[in-house]
Amino acid sequence: MRVNRVVGVKMDRRILEKIEKVVGKEGYSVDPAVLYTYGFDASIYHNNPDVVVRPKTTEQVSEIMKIANEEKIPVTPRGGGTGLCGSAVPIKGGIVLSMQQMKKIKEVSVADLWVDVEAGVIYEELNKELAKYGFFFPPSPGSGEACTIGGMVANNASGMRAVKYGATRDAVLGMTFVKADGEIVRSGTRTIKDSSGYQLARLMCGSEGQLGVVTEVTLKLTTKPMYAASCICAFDDVTDAGKCIANLIARPLIPASCEIMDSLSISAVNKARGNPLPDTNSLIIVEVDGESQEIVDRDLKIVEEVAKASKATSVVASHDKAEIAKWTDARKSVMTSLSALKPGFVSVSLADDMGVPVSKVPAAIKAFREIADRHDVIVATYGHASDGNLHTKMMVDPYSRENWERGMAAVGEIFDKCIELGGTVTGEHGVGIAKALDFKKERASNIKTYREIKRAMDPNNILNPGKTFDFEGDPLAGLRYPCQECQ
Ligand SMILES: Cc1cc2nc3c(=O)[nH]c(=O)nc-3n(C[C@H](O)[C@H](O)[C@H](O)COP(=O)(O)OP(=O)(O)OC[C@H]3O[C@@H](n4cnc5c(N)ncnc54)[C@H](O)[C@@H]3O)c2cc1C
């Protein structure tokens, strides 16, 4: 039953003329092919918008928001469309506001440690520019070649390096955003420290396009470490791999990154990519970095020692950039490789991203496996385990409602377990549609306050409505997959 969709707003000529006055003929589209394309992100969902608008300035965003607010048209801001939970899918139709035309890196001030960017700048494009000065913006999402700074802010994205360098919100000094009624707000500062009033820029981090449209962001710069090396450690038991990570941090050693992969993830990558990884039950890939070769060598030795003491069956350290890149690429390819594992099944983002305290990683992985076996579903676990952020991808026959439902039942239990372990249903991908029901359980005591904030900033509920705490209905409605029984 489709309960969480409405027929799109009728985009009559009068409204389109108003939009055209702001962005010109080239700045919007109602071409069915364009509408179809902008109905997707990288999640399992799809729904067409009624118009795609591509503003080039904060002022244009403001004017478009004024029209939308007056006409009560839903607006879904969109960056690279790489979100995995349906956050950028316009489930109520209306306007998709594509921010990709706002892609200027406006100013870099290395002495003050900030960079000003427009929201549509692609993560890796920014880092290419910052590398010229010896700096970087560290979150490192796996989607860095395509995701935008605005989307990263809206999802508080991060990635492999969060354990040492933090998530997006940790680097946000300030931003310009446009409220639902078109008001332009400049929040935060260009200073490293700021205790001046409510931290509105922080409030926007993780707001998933529901509180305002981010148009410009001031980010704090981090110096790029001069030296790095990696170590790949194999284990016979994935819980030992998990324990090894907790032992490393407790040593204490904060790695630059530490990725875990279970047996299914390893088999999938080895099958799809010609065996780049050791044939083992589970593994971790640990990267250490620093300002001198001595520091890196010292830390690498500690990793080797701790891994051996934590029952690693083999430990291979490397300074060779090509070899390290091979391991990193292999880890990054888990999501796509999984679909090669079983003919007729695809890897989908159902319970794709959760966080638990690092010491609970072994218990979480064990529980996920037990839950998957009990529901007879295939679940691979991997992720940025040194910050407790795990990813689980589920293999589903996309034509079978029964298969999707079994998956959903397992997902519910997986998230319940994460909450029980003191964790969260999303470490970095956000809530969107896919995690809305579990998020409402996790943050039950926050929902009233969320609604009050939303009402204050968007009284007509036009900004990305029907998602996160506002989601009602069937999370299996509106799938992008050809499951007739799900429609
Ligand atoms: C292969 C792959 C790997 C990934 N790996 C990671 C990872 O390692 N870490 C991680 O955190 N995520 C990862 N992701 C998920 C995704 O890339 C991130 O969540 C990313 O931040 C989304 O950015 P985007 O520009 O694509 O945003 P979109 O998908 O376009 O939008 C995401 C949300 O942000 C809102 N939004 C976008 N731009 C704005 C704006 N200017 N103002 C207000 N709201 C806005 C949208 O409305 C939506 O709610 C991965 C995705 C893929 C496909």
C-alpha cells in the first residue's frame, strides 16, 4: 500500500513563469527525462518532482523560496544526489532545488585556517584546491568524487577519518542559509572560536534540508599530514577483529582510519575485483599518519604488536602508496561488489549505517550475524569501526515483497540492538526515509522539540516534508526496484 506518497503539486504555467523570472529559461526544467532523473538519489527510493530548479546565487535561492512559501510548494534541496536513505527524493513532489550550479570555491585564507565555499562544491574538488596549500578538509566520504559540501553539511557526513579528524560538523565555522520564507541568514564566524549565541550553523548540520537551504559554508582547514602508512591484519573471527580495534584505541593509539570487513564483504570484493584482499574470515585495514616518518613507523609497530596480541593470523604493513591504494579501493568497492555475490540478488541500503561505542563493535557484529541467520537474509558488515560506525548491506531479491519484508524485520532488530548497545541508527548517512521509523524510536524524547524547531523555521512545512520525524507510512512504498507487490 502506498501511503507515504502524494500526487505532485500541479506546476501550472503561472508558477513556472514566476520561477523563470528568477532563474531564467535555462535555470529550470520540466522535461520528463530530467524530472525522472532527479527523482532518484543513491537510495532504494524514487519519486518524480514537478520541476527541477537550478539557482546560481543565494539571492535566487531566496526568491525561489519566497515563491514556494507563498504557493505552499514542497522544496527538496539536492546536492550530488548520493544520499543513501532517500533524503533527496522528493516524496511530496514539488520543486527539487539542485545546488550544483553553486560550485565556486570563493576564498581560501590559510593564515586564518578557513575556506569559503558555495554549497554545490564537490568534496574532492575542494580538497584538490586545498592540497595546493598543504591543507585539507578531512571527512573523506566514500562518495567524495560526487557529493557536495551542502549535502555533507545537511547529512553531517564523514567517513574513514572521523576517528582522528571528526565529521563535517566539526569543521563548520559558519554558513549562509536561506529559510523557508526566503530570509537569508549568515550564521557563525570566520574565527576558530565563537561563543556568540545559539550555534545556528551547528543546527543546520544533520538537518537534511528540512530547516533551510545551505548556500555558502565556511570550513575550518586542517594541515595535511606529511607521512602515512597502512597495515592489513587478518583474523579467523570477526569479533577478534572488532576487539583489536578497541585494544588499539585503548593502547592509546588514534589511527587516521581503521576499516573492518567481514567474510561476506571480503568474498564479494575478491569475487568482483580479482582477489585484491587476503582470503580470510575478517580483516582490518589500519592507516596511521603524522608529521614525520619516525612517528608513522612507531605507530605502525604499535598496530602490529596490538594486532598480534589480539589474535591476528597475519599482519602486513606497507609504505607503498600503490599497495595501500589497492587495499583502500578494495574496501571502498564493498557496496558495489556485493551484488556480484548471488545471482538474482542486489545489495541494498536498508540498515546501511549505524554507530555503536567502539568497545561494543564485536557484540554488534555478532548480533547482526545472528539476526540475519534467524531471518534467513544475507547481511554483510563492514565500516569505519574505529569510530564505531558500521555499515550493513543486505542482499535482496528486488522482485519479492516477501524478501523485502524479511529484510525489514531483520533491519528493525539490528537497529534495536544498536540502540540497546548505546548507539545510533545512523553514524553518517542520515535518516531520510529508510531509517525514519527506527530514528523515531532512538530519539523519542527529542521529537517534540524537533517539531517545535521545524515549525519555527518552516511554518508551512515546505522544506523536504515527510521525512525523518515527519515520516508516516510504509518504508517499502515507492521503491525504485521492480517489485510490483511493493507498489
Ligand atoms: C558509494 C557511496 C559511498 C558513500 N560513502 C559515504 C561515507 O563514507 N560517508 C558518508 O557520510 N556518506 C557516504 N555516502 C552517502 C552520501 O554520499 C553522503 O550522505 C553525502 O553527504 C550526500 O551528499 P550529496 O551532495 O550527494 O547530498 P544529496 O544526496 O543530494 O542530499 C542529501 C541531503 O542533503 C540535503 N541537501 C543537499 N544539499 C543541500 C543544501 N545545499 N542545503 C540544504 N540541504 C541540502 C538534501 O535535501 C538531502 O536531505 C555514500 C554514498 C555512496 C553512493
